[in-house]
Amino acid sequence: MSSYKYKLSEKEWKEKLSEEEYRVLRQKGTERPFTGKYNLHKEDGAYKCKACDSVLFDSTSKFDSGCGWPSFDKSVEGSIEYIRDTTLGMIRTEILCANCGSHIGHVFDDGPTETGQRYCVNSVSIDFKNE
């Protein structure tokens, strides 16, 4: 049984999420670069998990990395679970929503700010709430 606070059956996830959201959030897919609605988004507010509405990132941590996906230099404390990912012949750190276990993207140690982090996030994995 999952240790996540927010739990749904696979049938419930498929009913709740669009086909693309399900592919990325629940099957660890990736959206194409430069296609996501939050890539160049610049409003003040909070970025939440699309699957469970948990706040993951604050707009003050967002920056334009040029990689084609929304990028953040830090997450809201306790909101992200970190998993070693060795798929595709690479060693990366996958980021999951700590509340529901949904795939959000990956984090890299090549960020340009003082944190040194670049959270590379799928737009389809998040939603935005204005301040």
C-alpha cells in the first residue's frame, strides 16, 4: 500500500486526469520541450501538483533556464520526493509530489542561482494559482 496521503486507484486517476496528464504524472512521461503552458509563465503565485493540488513551487523560485520546460531553483519544503532515476542510460534525480507520488520532472545540479539547483518540470504536471 502506498504511503502517500492522497491516494486514488488507477481507474480513478484515469478518470481524474486527461490522457496526457495521466501519461506524464502517473506513467512518468515527458512533454515535448517548449510546448508547455508554464514554460515562459511569469505571474506571481504558487505552482501546484496537477494531480492533488499540493503546492510544490513558489513563483519567486522560477527562472528561464532555456531548456524548454518550466524551471525552479527550489521547491516548497517537504513538497517533493527525490528518487534516483537510471532510465535512458543516464543517472538523474526524479522529482515526485510528496503528497500523491505523481511524476513532476527531474532536478539537476546545474542551476544558475545560489541554490545550484534546476528543477526541470513538466507543465502538464502542474497548475498555477495567482497570489
